[in-house]
Amino acid sequence: METLLDPHEEMALNTVTNLWQKDNKKISITELKDELGKMNIELSHEKTRMIVNSLWRKGEVLIDVQGRERMIRPNHVIVNSKTKPIEFRNFTVNDDDGKPLQRIWLSIYEEDGNRYFSISESRWNGSWKTTSNIIIPPNAIEDFKILIEFIKDVVIKK
């Protein structure tokens, strides 16, 4: 699922990402506002904060709290596991106000020529925490496809 960003969000995200890659440090909302000002994008502190919150809801940035300041960095996931997925996708489930509640991850792995996949759920409770994980082994893929057809027939068609 691809998230569309408006031009201000895209400029803010590019600025955060570039500063992160250059200095490997988080930046504050005030620093972001100043950096955007250098590019002739004059925004109020409140508007900059709203853009950062929108990027956070879309899963593009992470926000850390240090005292009264909100520090921003790009959202990037680094997996240091024995086996890394050959492909993965995720989508975020938001509440009625657009705040993220949970993120569902679908990851495909390959081992000994067989592919299997994992379905993981992360929930937002002040920070993202993985709450559950289901692994579908290669010999159960056909059964899972039948289950998906059942879900499409019963849940989606109602």
C-alpha cells in the first residue's frame, strides 16, 4: 500500500532523511522548520509540527521525546535476524481520527528452495510493539489459499 505525500510533507521527509544520512542525528521540529526556511519554504512552527505528525501517522518518520522537544528521524526498519525476508509488505490500520493502531506485516522467506511466509502484527501503545506472529510453512500454503478464498467469500461479500 503506497502512501501519497503532499509537497510540504515530501520536502520535510527529504530534509529529515538527508540530515539523518549526513549527520546521523535526530532533528527537532524547530530545526526542521529552520532547514525548510533555508529552502524558501516558510512555515509556522505549528504547521511544521502538523506535517511531522502527518508523516508519523503515515509511518514515514519516528518521533522520540527528549524533555519537551520532539526529535524526528526517518522510519527505517533494520532486521538483524538469521534469515531475512526476500520480500515484505505492510499496511497500517488507523482509528477514526487517523491515528495508527496497528501495523500488519507480510514477509516472504525462502529456505532450501521452499518459500514460506510470516504474518506479524505490531500495535501502537506509545511505541510499536510486535504482539503476534504466524508462520505459514511451505506445506500449508495451499490450505492457506483455501482459507483466503473463504475469507473473500464470507467476509468481503457478506
